[in-house]
Amino acid sequence: MTRPDFSHYLAHFTTSRPSYSSDQEDNPTNQFNKMTALERLISILSCQKIITSKLRWASRNAVCFTECPWASLIPHAQHYSPYAVGFSKPHVFAAGGSPAFYIRADHWEQQNWDESIKPFVTPFWPSYRPEKLKTVDFLHGATIDFSHEREWRIPHDFTFKLDQVEFVIVEKLKDIVSIPTEIVDTIGAQKFLPLETYLKIEELWPVHQIG
């Protein structure tokens, strides 16, 4: 089925920010904390692996992806970085991935989640909840709403082959020069999408109203 609000692909965006649990010595992503988002992307493509990071609320490790329809690409890039690597949903599912479950906070605190489920669940406590629920001290009163992410997760390191990469997002055309030629050639140069080109297209033909 083809729909403008639906994608058959998932993207893993890199970031230049340390993970929230970077102060923990056992955090497997600490080795990347001094890397830029572009350097992290190159590392992923070179190693053909995405290493898990610790999830804030579930306190379990997972590799995170977002279902990113074309029209929502810019907001994702603004939040994380203009660098991402994408795969098909069937490939991620076959690797053990699944959509994340968004659980109401009042249900969240009543559950004793099975260990196999914990990497896939995250609390849901949106800003539009009734006023009477804003005074309830679930999750320390935090407002939590990641539903816009349309998130998928894999509960272990994700390894892949370069010919399984569906697309790579970079900020500028010149970023591609920073990536080893053999990687670009194996993936296919046509699969590298410079965000600056997308922005120019939207400037000339603003069909997505990205602002």
C-alpha cells in the first residue's frame, strides 16, 4: 500500500550528542561520544554495525529507528542530525526488530514487564492529558510523548551488509567525499541523499510546507 503518511523504510539517525547514560562506564556507546554525527555515520558504515544504546525509561539496550516518511525528514534531521542510514522494514523485522509500544503512564507503573518486552516499551504521557492527570506523580510528573517518532527497535547490536542499505542521508553533497569510496560504490552513489538538495527542492516547490 502506498500512502503519503506511511513508509516502507526505517532510518537510524546519528547525533553529535552523548547518550543520556554516558556517565555510566558500562554504556557501550561511550566510545562514540567525542565523534561528530558524520563521523558516527562513517563508523557505522565502515563496521557495518549499529551498537545498542541504553533506553532512558526501560533501562535496557536497543538500536532505534524511525519510520520517516519523506515529508517528515526535515524535523527528524533538525532534532538529531542530517545524517542517517536507512533499511527496509522487512530487513529490520527479520533482524529481530519491531515497532515500539507506547504505554500510558498509569498502566506503565502497574506492569512487571517480561525481560523480552522491556526493550520495546516506552511510557506515553502526552501534554494533552486531562488536567486532573497532570497532578498525578507518574514518572515524576514528566510529560512523555515520542509517538511522532514512529519508532522501531532491535534489542541487540544490528549488523548488516552494505548492499542491504536502502539509503544514506548526508547534510551536503561534499560529505560523500568524506566516506570511503569503496563504501559509496558498494552501496551505490544514487542512494546517498544530500539534505541540502531536499531543502532546495522544497524552496522551489514547497509541497510539504516544512517551514
